[in-house]
Amino acid sequence: MEYQTKNLSSLAATAGTVLSNDITLSSAVSSKPGDCDNSGTVTIAEVQSAINMFLGLKTVDVCVDIDSSGSVSIAEVQKVINSFLGL
């Protein structure tokens, strides 16, 4: 799984001490299938990209390859279309 980058600038370490801090990581993959720019919505351009990935005309992106198989199935394209339609 890919995670969003998290930068911490408020940590200070001193020699001989143990530093501990809890960090919550967020997935880099949008919760909406096909929302490759993480805008919160799926655009018609993102639907077209998903179709092109299915057809092998574009490199597969993790935002469409929901099952992490390395390819895009017609079922995954349908999920992207449903996201675009708000279903």
C-alpha cells in the first residue's frame, strides 16, 4: 500500500535518549475509485483515463487498479464510472 508523505519538523533528538512519537499515515489512494488527483471527485477525464488503462493505451495507475493486480478490469472501469456518476 502506498501512503501519503508525512513531514515532521517539531521533533528534537538528544544523544543518548530514545525518541518516540505516534504518527498516523493516510493512504495515498483516494477512497473514490478513479479519483487519481485526490480532488474528491471523479472527472470525465479520469473516466477516459480508466478506459485507456483497460484498453492498454495508458500505464495502469493505483487509483484505478483497485485490486492491485497490475491491470485494469472492466469491473474496475465500471467502479470509476459509478464514482463519476455519484453512485
